[in-house]
Amino acid sequence: MAESESTRLRRALRIILLLSQQKKGLSVYEIAKHEELAVKTIRRDITLLRDTGLPIEETLADRGKKLWRITAKADQISFTYH
């Protein structure tokens, strides 16, 4: 069954909130565990958020662990409706 746009939007907003609360970032595995979803789903969502212009960056932590974090402060992010 295909997920609704509102379900995906709510998940995207939760991911933004989660990433904004973690200064060092989170791995896709940590996000997937938090959301109780597949890692592949989280990767797709992060790609979508980055493609829409949200400043999410990938960094490398200890032992090559990839972390994702939002690189702008909350007051620097704005949303517009087209």
C-alpha cells in the first residue's frame, strides 16, 4: 500500500526536528530506529529534504560512521509556499 503524502510529510518534519536537536548529528540507523522504519526509507527522506534545499550535511564520525545534521540554525531556515 502506498503511503500518503501527509504521512511522508509528518515523517519529514519529525526527521527535521530530530536532526535539529542533535548538534553532532545522527546516523540513518539511529533515525530509522527512532522512527521504526527501514534505513532505506530514511535515506530516501534525507535525499528528498536535501533536494528541497534543507541544509543537511553528511559528516564522518569515529570509525567512518556517517552522521547527518542540519547545518543552519532554526532561525536561518525559512519555508515558502509556491
